[in-house]
Amino acid sequence: MTAHADGLILAGPDEARDPATELFLEEHLRECDDCRELSRKVGRLDGLIAMPERPLPVPPRSSANARPARRVIAIAPVAVALVAVGVLAGTALREWRSANDVTSTGAAAERTISFDIKPISPWRTTGTGRATLSSRGDLVLEVSVRGPASEISRPATDPLQPNFIWHLVEGTCASWERNEPGHSVIARWTLVPQHADAQDFRYVVSKADLDPMTRPHAVAAFRNGGGGPLYACGDVASFATSPGASGATATPPGIVALSDQAGCPRTQATDASGVRTANGTIGIVGDTYWSSAAVNDTVLLVRRGAALGDTVGLDFRQLGSSAPASLVSYSVPATLRRTAWGEVAFPFGVKPIGFANSCWRLFVDGTDSGIVLFVGP
Amino acid sequence: MTEIREAAAATVSGVKATDWDSLYRAHAERILRYCRRLASSSDAAEELMQETFVKAMRAGSMPVDPDRRRWWLYRIATNAAIDRLRRERILRFVPFTGREQAPDAGSDETDLVRRALRAIPPEQATALVLRLHEGFAPAEIAEMLGIGEAAVKSRLVRGRRRFIEAYDRVGGRL
């Protein structure tokens, strides 16, 4: 194989060739196995890159009158629409939570369990969830899933139609996957997904419909209609509060000791608007915990007084040594995202710190924010 | 092409909000699909698309000619994508074996293509996507990005070579 043939082959059809060069290439390809293979690969890669992207729903525009007239707010319909469709799970969940604030009456503290939504082979939808048993005895489920559009929504429908019917069931995911008898359905519901390939929701199961929740339960996504398959499922551990057999001290009310945190003191405190913060100046919209499978998730960081055009320097300093990196640093520009703290936010990805069972302390512009993040198994 | 170059300087200033809305309606879906080919997720693609239109509006004016208007948006989107890809490349952890994490069970070819594109120099990745996915000719890409046609062709040649290696690394098979 000669370099000249290499260049000709990699140029593809973009390089005009005279008849003599064309003839040379044809003869060379007949004789040279390597160049013939390269030519085949170039043809294949051109076809792969040319494959059309699946259509994505373009965020709808809201009324321009919804925002005051400022030049930058000329794009408000875009920004508001993006928020309206709940682009980011954390933003949507925070808004729902603050709209349905559950506070302890003192009679019984809230208890929260986080869980992963795992795909059931051969399906691919995954996500995370949180189950909170409120002081009133209702079960609040907050779920965020991502997956192929062909799983989460009905194909080629406008507006989107849900493909999932969600269930709260008694029993484990494994028992439902095996179709074991003797496990009951506690509640079922359907909700329109925000995107063809993404769904975030908050759903409240009334105390009246619940059992004591002291046995394992699961949040399961079945196909909507026709007795369809189980696509994804998340096991929810029991809410039993009796002390363990070892006699360990009972968990203080209001604090959830998650066994999967491996000693990571992740920030759970929120302010009145539901933003997780330690100093009141830097906050995280949504949770400070992610599964290591959620490496493609985006997290919203907010800062008091931030404006479009700002950039923050993020330093993630590992607590412990489970991850191969002790420090991850990069800068993030502000983007328009309406949150309880203002009009802009700083989205950053889980991926750079997405090592299983790793714990990170967040510094912003060189200052300790006090926020600790945990990436689970 | 010569006629388009001569009209290059014509732009509209004092653009009304409704004009921006029209621009968005006309081009958002295409820009979003372009961004999705280069982005790590649908959310990241939406952010890139949003950033594109924010920057376009910050410019305060838009080209008169519809073709140039489209190229202008693609140019903004391409620069935004290159910036983002560069930032992401700084943070990418590649195992010492030299092979990246095996694709999840069920990763389809589209996912592998996106990962391979993100693994090659951003200028080459965007040139390949503009040429092959968006269907622009090398001369149009040159006009769009303000570089020479030879530079575009060089990016395509080098990009193809790097893509073949990257696609193999992410577990794809050509």
C-alpha cells in the first residue's frame, strides 16, 4: 500500500481525479488487499456518519409576553419552553417538590430511600428514583429515566404518547421478572414523557392505597396496554424502622443513612426552595447522588447573583480513594435555565466524576462550597 | 458561489423578536439534529442548540440571504460544538490499556458513531458531520467556516483516518 493510494482513498469522492489517477486507483485496488480494505472501511464510515439522526422533539416556544422585554430575553420562549418540558430531571423535580412541600408535623419524620431503575433485558431504559414516605403517610415517588425513544414513548406520535404504564408493586423486581404469583399491584399510572427518550415525574401514592411498606417493593415500567413486557424496574427497600439485629443505634429522624453511601457525607440539606446547599451561595438543583450508570446525566449548579456570560471554575476533590483521580477541574459557562435561584445555571456532567462509589467535595472558583456529591454503584 | 460571496456582507440589523422566532422555527430542528450527532446526550445537544441561538441573537443581526443565514447558524453551532468537545476531551479518562470502556450491551451503531466522533479532533469531527450528515459540499463548508477549501478537505481526510481508529477503540466494527 502506498501513501498516495491512502490519501486518494481517504479523500473519498471529494477529490476530483483525472482519468489517469482514476485508472491507477482502480488497478491498485485490484492488487492491494490493504488498500481495498481501507476503501471498504471508508465507504462504511461515510455511510455510518451519514445515517440520519433520530428526530428529536424541538422544545416548544411559550408566549413571548411571559417575560419582560429585555434583549437577552428575546430568546425567552426557547428558555422557558426548555424549562417547561423539564429538560433536566433535577429542575423539574425541584419545582414539583417545592409545589408540594411536605413538612414534618412532628408526629413522624419523612423517610427517603434512593433506588436505581435498571433495564430488564433486552430493553435499555435506565434511571434513578427516590421514594419518600411523608409524615402524613403518603409515598412520594420521584423518578427519572432515559432510554430509547422506542421504549419510552409511542413511535411517531405528536404530541408524545407514553409507552410505559408505571406500577408500584409489592415484591422485588426479580420476582416480577419471573412472573412469580402472590405479589400485588399497589398503584399504577401513566404520564406523558417530556421527551421521546426521557421521562421525569413525581407521583404520590396516597396513604389510603399503601400497605405498611415494611416489605420490599418495586417501581416497575410495563408496556402501556396489551399486557406488555416489563421494561425497567427499581427495587425499593423496606421502610422498616426498627433497630437492626446488631443493636445499632436507630437512625435519627430526618436523616437517611443509605447503605450505599460508603461513608460519603453527601449534602442533603436544602433551603426553602429545595436547592441543595451548604453555604446558601452555591447550590445543586436536584440530587447530590447519582448512579455510576448515569454518567451521561447533567447536573445544574446555581449561584446567587449569577448572570449570563459568567463562567465558574469547578474543582471536584475526591474524598477517599476509590476513584483513580483525586482532582477533576474544569470551567462551565452560565446558560439560561430558570430555577428558584434565578435565570441562569451552570450545567455540568456527571461523567468526569462518574466513578462508582466515589465521593467528591465541590470547590467553586477556588472556594469550598461545602457541597459533597456521591456517585453510587 | 461567486454570487453568494458578493452578497456576503448583507445583513439585517434591528431584528425584531418575531424574526428571531421565525429563525428558530425554521432552523432549530436541523441544528438540534446536527448537535445531537456530536453531543454526548440529548440534553447536551439541546444545550448546544440553545447556545447557538443565544449567540446568534447576541450578534444583533442576521444575514439577509437564506443560505447564508443557514450557514451562519451552522458556523455558530460548529464553534460551540468544538468548544464543548475540547472541554470534554480534557476530562476524558482513557484506561491505561488504551481501549475505552466497552459499550453497554445493546449500544447501537449510532451511539458508537457519536462516541467515535467525540474521540477525534473536534475540527475533524465537525467537518465530517457537516459533509456527510448535513450534506454540505466542501466548498460550502469552507464558506461557512471561513477557511480554505483545501483546509476542509484536509480535515476530511485526517478525520476519516482518525475515525477508523476511534471507531475500533470504542468497540465498533467497520
